[in-house]
Amino acid sequence: MVSKPHGGKLVNRVVTGRRREYLLEEAKELRKVSVSESLAADVSNIAHGVYSPLEGFMVYNDYYHVLYDMRLANDVPWTIPIVLDVSREEILGLKEGDDIAISFKNTMLAIMEIEDIYKWDKREFCKKVFKTVDVRHPGVSKTMHRKDLLIGGSIYLLNDVPEPFERYRLWPVETRVLFEAKRWRTIAGFQTRNVPHRGHEYVQKAALTFVDGLFVNPLVGWKKTRDYKDEVIVRAYEALIENYYPKDSVVFSVLRMEMRYAGPREAILHAIVRKNFGCTHFIVGRDHAGVGDFYGPYEAWDIFNEFPDLGIIPMFIREAFYCMKCGGFVNEKICPHEEEYRVKVSGTKLRKMILSKEKPPEYMMRPEVVEVILNFERPFVE
Amino acid sequence: MGFKIMGEEKVAVHISKELYEKARKYVEESEGEFKSVDELVEFVLKEVLSEEVEEKVFTKEEEEKIKERLRALGYI
């Protein structure tokens, strides 16, 4: 049985039919707030239930509880505030109870009922969410550049932002039907922002040994420089799945959502999101959603102890390496051999090889995946 | 057989004495979280049952439409 949605109910704030026509007309008369690509993705994710039980951007009460208790005001686990920042000028003259139109470029996305307007302390936000105020942290740097006020309230989605990977965009309501159609009772979600190397493949297949299906769900959208571009990730996974995965055991779909690099707190958010897609299990990587050395390698594992009521089972699978004596991919728990026989698959090393157009060896990355990546002139975010 | 407490209809169920004693001890140690064994039992049952019953957010017709899209995309 697929997982129950977080908070008990899968949210649907998508307006259709004649009501949508009516609200699109009404939106023309409303004050317009233009949002970034990441916020536009949040709007869609709220409306389609990816962030269930959220029905809109957070009001102060939820914001406060999430920041300090890692729970919504109603005690449901939630670790990163989902907020809409605005400038004073943008909402001048508006008050609680008014409606605004949210747009992205030329697309009218949604109408939001303003329930709360409040200030936020960005440094305090960073301290709590990222555990640092160091601006070298990409999440901190991004937060410090955000606007000074937050507005919270329910949204009504009128349009989604066009998705370049539409063929791979599935919403929770769709994955739930899909998993049931496949008769999967247990599903492990895999979060990624990388192209797959042999270590990732090992972790995914180790999880798949214990569950009925694997849901590979890379994030597309804003990422820091030197991360792989979205298209490279998608094409690399196509090659891997086509050549090395049993077709009936894996579903691949993209999720447009900003990487926040918030380490342990983000690991919980990633698990909640996959729970909403119907996953019963979630693979938590070493230094999950980490960046640089801002978090300890297993902090993202430890935080799960604080959420016995999360409603999705974390799978802590150790990092894999190739052992020349074992003759295959193993991890430190199952390999008795010395360091000298172990070859680690380093993302940094792979990146350097790819930058210099050098082919990584097969024990690091599948040749079909290498070929796809090397076909890109510039595979990294610049 | 039903009866009413504070206007709410209730029914009696039977559990083993041993389990009842364990529950009573749990209530005593709960520092006021539960006021009685009845309250504890009701809480536990609600939790268990709510995990089993998922409210479907789509009709049969909508489910068919979703399946059509999934087929068109090659997922089914």
C-alpha cells in the first residue's frame, strides 16, 4: 500500500474549468507579485500536493514552529519553512484578507489569499535552517538576498510553469495511481542532484533488493555552479535505466524544486516530499543535501531519530566503493579488506575527469552514462 | 450495547485484564497526557485506523484519465 500523504490528506489546489476562467479574469484586476523560478516551482508543488499538508505559503505561526520546533503549528513534522518573500513596495496598501496574483515571467500562476504579513530575521532563519550564517554557504547567500517581508496564505493554482521535461513530470496523484497499478506495496524514493555513478547504482539496487519498486526522482531547477545541468542528469539516468535496470522495478520522474543545501533539515523535507508521492521508504545518503563541510557526514541520518512519527522509513545505506579483493561494489559494513584494496568513487574526481573530457573507468561510471555526459559541450551549471 | 457519555454515543469492548493493567499503568505515567484507559484506547485505535483508510482525492473517472496519461508516457 502506498504511503498515506503527510498530514493525512493529499492537497489539491489546482483550479479547473469555469472557475479557473473566472479566476483568471479576476487575477487581471489584482496586484501582481512576480516570483523567481524557484518560488514558481513552490507554487506548483503546493497546489499539486507535493508539499501536503501545506495549502499555501506559511503564515507566521507555522513559520515560527517550523523554525524552532521543526514541526508545523499542528505538530506535523516539517523542517524548512516554505515562504513567499516580498518587498514593502510590492504589497504597499495591501492587508490581511486581500488577494494577490502570483506570476512568473508572462505566466499567471495563482491567486493567493493573504492571511498574514510578517517580517523575518534572515540571519536567524539561516542559523536554524542551515546551521550557519556563513555566506559561502549557497543557501545562506541566497536567503540573505531575499526580500524583507513574508506573506502567507492559501493559493489557487491557475497555470503551471511550462516544464522542459514534461515527459518526466509526474505529480503525487499520478505516482500514487502508477504505484498501485504496478501493485507495488513498498517503494523506495531516491533523491538526487547528480548524474549516476556506480556508487549511486549500488545504493539504489541495495534498496531495491528490499522493496517492490524504486522511485528515482532528481531535482531540477536552481542549483549552485559546478553542479550538473538538469538535462545532463536526465539523459544520464535514461542511459543507466535503459541498460542496467529491470523495467518493471523503477520509475523515473523529475521534480522541479530548489536545492537548498540545508543538510539534515533538507533530508527530512526530501523524505516528506517522497512520502507524498507515495513512497514508503526513503534512501538517505551520506551527507545528504550537504555542501562543503558544513555538516557532519552522518548528521542527515541522526536527525531522523527526532521524527518517529514521520510516516516514511529512512534507509541508511552506506557509501559504496569498489574492493579489488571482494571483486565488486561493497561497503565498509560488509568488506573486511584494507584501504589499499578499496577504490572510492569520488564525485569531485569524476567532475575533473569529465571537465577534461577524459573517460572515467567502468568501475566508476557505466560507459553508456559516460558517453551521454561527454556528448554535452558544457555539462555543468556556470 | 451503546450508551452515552457527555452526549456522545459509546460502546463497551472487552480486552484482557493483563493488557488493561498495562494500559492503566501507561495512563498513570503519561503525566496527564491521557486521563483514562478509555481515552488511551480511543487514541490508539484512531491512529491505527487513520493509517489504514486513505481518503481518495480523485474519482474513478479521474483515475482513468491519469492512467491514460501514464500509458501515453510509457509508464504503464
